Amino acid sequence: MTVRWTSVLACCLLIVAIGQAAHGQTAKFAEVEGWPDAPISAAGTPAAWNFGQVSGVATTANGYVLMLHRGAQPLMLFDPGGRFVRAWGDGLFDNGKVAGIAPADRRPGQSGYTAVYGAAGCHNCGAHAVRVDPDGDIWVVDAPGHVVYKMDFQGRVLMELGAKGVAGRSRNTFNLPTDVAFGPDGSIYVSDGYGNARVVKYSADGEYLLEWGSRGTGPGEFGLPHNLQVDAEGRVYVTDRDNRRVQVFDADGGFLAEWPEIGGNSALFMTEDQHLWTGGTLRGLDGEAVATLPGGNGGHGMTVTEDGEVFVAQLGGRVQKFVGAEDE
């Protein structure tokens, strides 16, 4: 079966699955083994990939899959069928590592996270998230580097939000940021989550507009704003991981709703048909679950292709691929 017809089949299965969910049944997905294609050794035999922690995955404008991992050449590009294309990014990310503070050492109202610097525990440890905006440009978040980069498809940096190596809470500084998302008007949202507990909004040109959030458990407060996405109407969905919920805001940070007790998810992705993956659970924009992935709450990052294939980044050093599955 060709790659083209495999993609068409996956798309059809997804449509059938979501249609079943609309009639009260929870849709199912199945994992596709063997993605990406195995590399070929110098001896001409299949070898194993040696990924670092895979922290993010995104779909490019031409349907390729971009993987972000904490190792050499942290940005790795694969074609839709899983063939390796190229890699880049050495020297872009900090080698510091985000770490949790022991509960006994935490201070009330303060962050439960810090960063560890010095001799690198892993290479490019700062690689935290990767997204592709509607124009096809690539955005990456360097958490311990306190910076967010916009780059073109060739890897040239076009914009920098934050100040590399400078931690803070201002219009121009972050403290261990976690994710980036884009509004329908081109605005940019950054979840400044580990050291601070806020969402910062910028114009499409990178001009500071506004911010909201503080540490806590109430509406508009965050334990850890780890991921965020924006729907077609401009509503902002934020994974408040430590409080095990998603909070929903308007474009100016006004609190609209929360989806409580849905687990400590580390991945969030808005589909073209306006459904939201919260880890391993796909939800309508009212928060109701309509589909699930096998194996729990999913990984650290995820993406969905135009054909409905779901890719999940796992810190264990792999990317999982899922397609819709019919009931047995």
C-alpha cells in the first residue's frame, strides 16, 4: 500500500471514529508500529534511533513531521511516511535542565520548579516545545534559556521573545517558559510557566500587549501553565498541569471556564475541526471527551496531520503514531 493510500485510509478511519463519538460512543485509536523508518548503518543494515528525551512534535506546512528532542541536532524532520530528511539546531538551546523542588523545600505561593545548570545532564536539555504557525514558520521554546524563537523552514531565527539567559517577569523576560500558541489574528501567546505562572500576549510583530495569571488554584490562577492553544474564535485554552485542569479564557485573559480533574496533562493540540487533544483524550470545546488514545494521558507534546494521524512525543525517547481504529 502506498503512503498516499495509507494516509487516505487513516483519514477515513478518523472521520468514522469521530462520527461514532457524536452518537455517544467513544472513538478508538490504534498505534502504528515502526515510525519513523529505521536509519541505515554504515554497513547497510537497519539500526536503532538514539533520540534524547522527545519533548515536542509538530506538523509543517508541507505535511512533514518535525520532532524536537534533547540530544544532538535537536530538530529532526521526517517526511509523512517516516523517512528522515534532515536535522539542525545544535547550539540553539540551553543545556540547563528544569527540575522539581522537593515538596518539603517549597514555599507557599511560590513555584515548585527550578533549573539546574553546570555540566549538562543531557545535551540541549532546554528544548521544551515546538509549534508551527499558520504561515509555516517554526517556533521553539527554550525553558532554562528563558527564550522563545521563531525561525523559518531553513532554521534561520526570525524573532526572539525573552532574553536568552536572563530570568525575569517583565514584558521582555520570562522565567522558564513552557509553550507558545497563535491567535486567529496572528497574535502570539506564551505560557511562562515553571518560574512564573502567567500567560503573556504579543502582537504578530512581537510587541507586548498584555498578560494574566498568578500562582494559585482559583479561576485565572495557575499551578503550572504548561501548554496552551487558541481556537478559531480566539479563545485561549491553558493546561494547568499541577492543578490537573484546563482553563479557558477570552483573547484578553478574561476567565471563561475550567475543565476540572482531567489529569496532569503535558500535551495540548487544537485540531482543524476544533477539537482539543488534552494528552491522550480528545475533547469537544465544551470539555466532553470524544476519543481516547491507548496507553493513558499521552506524552509531553503532540500534533495531528491533515490526514488525521496523531503523533505523540514521549520523554522516554520516542514518537508514537496513532490512526483511527474501528471497533473490534
